[in-house]
Amino acid sequence: MSFLKDLFSIFKKRELLFLESYKESDDVYTFLFEKEKDLTWNAGQYGLFSITHKSIKNATKPFSLASASTENVVKITTRISDDPSDFKKAMLELKQGMKIKMSGPVGAFYLQENSPSLLIAGGIGITPFRSIVKQIEAEKNGDEKQIHLLYMDTRKSYLYKDELDGIANHTSISVTYLDSRNDLEQKIDKFTALYKDNGKYFIAGPKSMVESVSTYLQSNHISKRNIKKDAFFGY
Ligand SMILES: Cc1cc2nc3c(=O)[nH]c(=O)nc-3n(C[C@H](O)[C@H](O)[C@H](O)COP(=O)(O)OP(=O)(O)OC[C@H]3O[C@@H](n4cnc5c(N)ncnc54)[C@H](O)[C@@H]3O)c2cc1C
């Protein structure tokens, strides 16, 4: 069913009005677009964004929707290096009133049950999790959910840190900031020892990180069906 829903969504392209962009850190930017009333998504899903103001190769890329539907804005956050792709150069050219196309929302990367969940972010992979924890905060049912967010970034450049800390302060969601693989594995071990294969595991970040954490979980007897992955290529 969710496959059919995705297929329908993919064909539904809409234009989004660009509102503003700002830097989150040295090389990370957030872009905000107007959210039309009939556009909603499950926190954690992504959209396919297309540049329309000029003609470029690879004009469409997937980005997680970093905002929750309840925030009434479409937010995407991305890393832009000193030598950016044409797509990202075009993103930086956006000015108020210009438009971008989005199809979706798509994907099954969202919480479906009340099971204890371990959310594992690597660097820029924090984007879908911001949406997920914002949604839980808005629904005011954070006290009932067992949700642990492990946020690993070897550069210790933690995006949305103030917001995440704020949410952790008034819900039962816990947020742990890590900067080494060793520490990450220790925290994963703690969770798997408690909840074993009854928990749900979500991993988002660069493809290599997502694959290696997934392999680690499986070696800890977590079955594939309890692991959801959002692998970002291009990093
Ligand atoms: C489900 C999903 C969700 C995702 N969510 C996010 C998200 O929230 N945030 C996010 O940042 N990414 C996300 N991604 C990844 C995203 O779609 C891009 O692949 C990623 O941001 C890299 O984009 P890019 O344009 O820099 O990549 P590429 O075009 O792959 O470029 C990679 C690097 O190659 C070099 N390069 C490429 N083209 C040129 C050029 N013409 N000139 C000079 N140098 C060049 C640049 O150094 C560039 O940084 C997601 C992917 C998936 C599948």
C-alpha cells in the first residue's frame, strides 16, 4: 500500500515558493519554502526537489523534509562544499519569490508503532530525525514513547542542537551527542541489550555509515525488518 501511495505522490509535482535560506554552520545551509495547506507528510519522509529557474544536469535530488507538517513550512538542510555541484550552486541562487518543484512526500522512514525506537544519525543524516522529534513534540505524546536519538558527528558540528536539547528537556526523548564510532557502538549495545529485536532501529546519514551501522545491528541479532535506513549518497 505504501508503495502505491509513494507512486501516486511521485507523480504529484508541486511548485514551492522559496522564502529564505540561512547558514546552520560553516558549510551547512537551511532552505525554507512555503507549505501549501494540502501538503502534509509523515515526519521522516523525503521529497524530490527540482531546480526550475535554470537548466542544469541532474536537476532533481532527494532531500529529507527536516520540518514536521505541523510547522507549516517546508525545511531542507544540506551541506554545501567550497566546490558545489550545479544543483547546490542553483540552490544558493534562490531569491525570495522564486520557485522550486517538489514531488512527494515519499518513503517509509517514519515511526509507525509505539515500539521503543533507536534513531541513529550520522552528520547531515539528522534531518529526518529533526522532523520526527518535532512531530512528537507537537503531538504532546512524547512522554509515552521510548525514543533515543544518537547523533554522531566526528567534527562535533551538531545541527539543530538547541532545538534538540529543548525537546529532550520536556519530553521523554533522549538525545546523545557522539563523536566516535566506538562510543556509538557502546550506546547501540546498551539499547540492544534492553530491547533486543523488539525495538525499531532507524539509521540516516552518508551511505557508508548507514550500511556499516546496519551490519553492526544485524551482527547484534537485530533482524532486517526492524531496521529502517535512509542512505544519503553524494557524501
Ligand atoms: C532519502 C534521501 C534523503 C536525503 N536527504 C538529504 C538531506 O536532508 N540533506 C542532504 O544534504 N542530502 C540529502 N540526501 C542526499 C542528497 O540527495 C544529495 O545526494 C547530496 O546532498 C549530495 O548532493 P550534491 O549535489 O552535492 O551531490 P553530487 O552531485 O553527488 O556531488 C558530490 C560532490 O561532487 C562534487 N561535484 C559534483 N558536481 C560538481 C560540479 N558540477 N562541479 C564541481 N563539483 C561537483 C562536489 O564536490 C559535490 O559536493 C538525501 C538522499 C536520499 C536518498
